Amino acid sequence: MRVADFDYELPEERIAKYPPLERGSTRLLALNRHSGALQHTRYADLDAFLQPGDLLVLNNTRVVRARLFARKTTGASIELMLLEKHEDEQNLALYRGRLKKGDTLLAHDYELRIAELVADGIARIERVDGGMLTDLFESFGGVPIPPYLKRDAEEVDRERYQTFFAALPGSVAAPTASLNITEALLERLRNIGVDVATMALHVGLGTFLPIRVESFDKHVMHREFYSIPAESVAKIRSVKAAGGRVVAVGTTVTRALEHAAEQLYHSAGAQLITGEADIFIYPGYHFQSIDVLLTNFHAPRSTVLMLTAAFAGANNLRKAYAEALANDYAFLSYGDSMLIS
């Protein structure tokens, strides 16, 4: 199996350019990965597919305003894109333009200094006044909606490219599978005996990029910082021990829980687990943590598509995508979703 096996034609009109008028009103394609059976339903009816004893795991990362324009002393414009938060790396940004170490930039009357060029197109940036760079971006930056939307961020994106329960700032892309979770849906799930746990994985731009190589073993996966609170660790262990199901809301939750599997199930005591997830999941992978996956429809040749195929079964997923395209489902971040059980 090669990367080319995960290519497919995605018509431009099937990409959701805006969120639905009402959060939670999108469609849901339910796939039984054991039988291959498909069922057309609604995201808001998720409670009909879960059961008492299940544990819904949410990514409560918060998307930061990551896009900012600055000027060099020459007057040249520089576009900066703040990178996701890591445990040991701060103030890193992608840039478009020409920069060198020591250059000074001006952004909304604040002076910035290029402290270091750490890689091609990536710089470490400091505020001359000693303030937090993230505060400057939060005050004046734009919402980092995906480039495939082919439009500038608008007022609607400030609210809707964010989950309603977002809490911990650090992502530069949304955990899109949970954009349609509502308080009313969570209440209905709790009423039928489904528990909820949270963790944070700060989503990076690399999550959604297509793979440029043809062999899996040549792809270098990006790292994303995650944190699983002790309370959530205890809930996951408890539901597994009781024979319940861990329902991962999104590939971000999946990557974190699978990367942390050794500590989740083989360490003493329920303690905070943190790490840098660089796990590349594709067909042939044996899942240790999740039992059900709620996820969006993904772009061709993307790592998240391959993760979904690993869980659903490649043939099952291929048929499900064909069904979704034939029935006018909306794809990508603002689109419809799949429930794979």
C-alpha cells in the first residue's frame, strides 16, 4: 500500500467554504467498520449511536489568532503565521518574505525582533518591549482558517472556527470533528449514561498538509504537544476496565491517546500525561486506546485520511467516501462528519 492509494478526486463544490448556519446541524454518515454497513443520519443524533458506559473524549484546545501582517523598516510587508504551542518551543512563526537574524519588524505600533532563523521559512520572534508575542497576535491577528477555503477569515470564523468548550490556547488549526458539538448534545449524551473527558492537543498546520512522498516510511510526521489530565486518565482506564468504549472525537484525540497508550495502561497511578505526538497512523496499525471515532471527511493524501482508513478499513472508507460524494456531503473543516464504530 502506498500514499497514492489515498488519493481521490474532491470536487471544489464539495468543500464547505463556511460553517452551517446553526452549529450542530450538519449531516453524519455512520459506518460499521465490522460489517461495512452505512447509515445516513444527523450529527445532532449522535446520542442514538452511543450507549451507557461509553466515554466521549474531547480536545479542548483553543485556536489562537495566528495570522498577522508586519512591516520591515524598508516598508516591505511580511506575513507571519504563529506556530502551534509546544512545551519547549515558543514564539515560532512561519513567514513569507525575506528576513535575517536581527531584523526589526513593526506590527500595529509594536516592534518585533527576529531572534533566530530556526529553519527555512520559520523564525523565532521577540517583542522588543518584552511583552508576550501571543498577546499581540490575540489582539490583532486573524483567525487561521485553512488555505483550501480560498477566502480571508471573516467575522463568522471568530466564533465558528472554535469549539464551544475551547479552553487552552495553543492551536493554529481547529479540532474540526467537534466544531458541531453543542451543549444540548452533551447534555443528552450524559442523560443516557455517556461520560465526557477532556484533553488538549495543540493542532499544527502540518496536520492537514498532503504527503509529498510515495512511501510511508519516508514521511516525517510533525510533532504536536498534548496533555491528558489525571482525571481523564482515570476515566479512560475505568471505562476500558469495565468493557465500555472510548469514543475519540477527532483524529487529534486519537493521535494523543494512541501516542500515550503505554502510559495510559501500563503506569501506576492516574497522573497527568504529556508528550509530543509524532505518531503516523496508517492501515496496518493496531489501535490500543480508541473504540469509536467521530471525524470529518478529509483531504486526499492527508495523514488524517490515512489514520481514518487505518481505523475504518481502507476498503470500507473508500466506499463510504464514494457514498458521501454521491449524496452531496460537505467535506473538510466546516463540513459533515463520519461516525466509525
